[in-house]
Amino acid sequence: MSEGLLLSNPYRALVIGASGAIGGAFVDAFQRDVLCNHVSQLSRQTQPSFDLTDASSIQTNAQALAAEGPFDIIIDATGQLTIDGVGPEKSLGALQADRLMRQFEINTVGPSLLLRHFSALLVKGPAVYGKLSARVGSISDNQKGGWYGYRAAKAALNMVLQTAAIELQRRQPGWRIVALQPGTVRSRLSDPFSSGVPQLLEPDESVQGMLAALRALPAVSGAQFIDYRGQSIGW
């Protein structure tokens, strides 16, 4: 694979969170790509049992999938906005400790442990570790407030990605560690929050945009935060 255009030669892919709308669309896109020799999937439906909130489950699955790698691209499409039936807080007065902890458990801690264990399955040389993030996790782009727990968890996730990229690129400067903003995608999870959205994307449309952006992504120092159009987002 060249240092310039990624995924331009035969490659292997892994999608974590493959049962979700965006994760499933990534799997479909890889399966349709003639250059993709193999796509592995990990979700709550696969075996061995996978639980984002169980550290031992994450490690066990990384060990199990090592035989299917190494991978040129790993996509982590895990994450939740509404957790245990509770949506994002709209005001400071709505904050509750247990709900904040759940946001961090699912949207920061779990993905951080995935990065820890699964980044070891990337090929040596040019490769991508892409993690679905969210524009609302950008501190500099926060103009509306609200959504405290989700915003904070995604901002913390972005810091983990940046910190990990600095460390990992000391050994593999060709690795791209990427926070991906997929846009507002039509799905069961986004339905309660999609009214008034000027551009609601189909999952395949979002994924095709993200893959095009990743293919052209240069190798730079540190992590990158981009949207589905390939445009950079401020941290």
C-alpha cells in the first residue's frame, strides 16, 4: 500500500460494532470492494461474546481475531447517544452522576480499551484506525451547549485518540488514527433527534463519504478529526 492513497491495493478490514446502521454499512462497503480480500466483523451477535463494557471480553475478542489479521483498516463503529432509555441532558440541572458515568463507560472507556487491544492487529506500515466520534465532541465547535454527558465523553475520546496516535506513530509513522464525524445518519438511534436536520444521510452515503476521505488522508503527526466529507473539525 502506498504512503499516498490508502486502500488502493488488496487489503483486509475489520469492523467493530458491525450490527449498527453505520457499522453494517461499512461491512457492506468492504464486501463490495473488489480490493478488500477479507472483512472481519465484531458485534454483540458474534462469538466469542462481545461486550463493550467488559474489559476481558474486549481482550478475548482481540486475541480471537488476531488470526484473521493483520488488518489494513479497523473501524470502531461502537457508541450510544441514548443509554438505558435516557437521552442527552438539555440543561445543567439534569446532570446525574450515574448517567454521566454510563456515558463515559460506553463512549470513552470501552472504545479506549478497543484501541488498546485492536491497534496491535494493524499491519506494519500505512494503515487506518478509524473511530466514530461526533462533532458535538469538539470543544471549539460547541455553539449550542446541552448534551453534557455525550459531549464530554466524545471530547474525552478524542483526547485518547490524539494521545494514542502520538505514542503509536513513534513506531508506525504511517498509521492514521482518525476521529470520524459521520453526519446525522438515518437510523433507529437517531430518529428522536433528526427532526429539523437539514441533511439526513443514509448509512451508505455517510460511509462512502468517510471511506473516500480516509483513502486520501495523508499521514500526519497525531490524530485527525474529520467529517464524512473529508473536512477537518477543530478539536
